[in-house]
Amino acid sequence: MDNKLEPVLKNKLALELGLQPRQVAIWYQNRRARNKAKSIEGKYAALKLQYQEVVLRNRRLEAEVHYYIRPPPLQHPGVEF
């Protein structure tokens, strides 16, 4: 859908639909707003999925680090192991 509604097209649509040109313009504006909102929702969903994947990968890497690099056992004075 185009960004702007040309006045000639707006008047033609209004005449064909039996509406005022302003009603057609408002419908068109609302349509653009809905399309923009859906686009933003789609981008948000994609970013949220990417974020969840990064968090999961980070947790796996942290677990791997803890597996390979363990802190040394605590040494108590006077106790031999």
C-alpha cells in the first residue's frame, strides 16, 4: 500500500463507496497505522526470539565454563586430605 493517498484517487473512491473524501482518507490512515503496528510486532517477535537464543547460549557457555574450570577445594588449616 502506498504511503500517501492521491487526492484524485481519494475522491474517486469516496464517490464509488458513497463516502466523504475525509472518511476515505481516515480509513487509509488507519490502515497504514495498523500495517505499521503489525510490522513492529513482527520485528519485536523476531528480536525476542533472538534474545532468548542468546540467553540460552550464554547459559550453556556458563555451564561449560563451570564444568571445565572448577574452583580449588577449600583447604582447612591442620586438616590433611
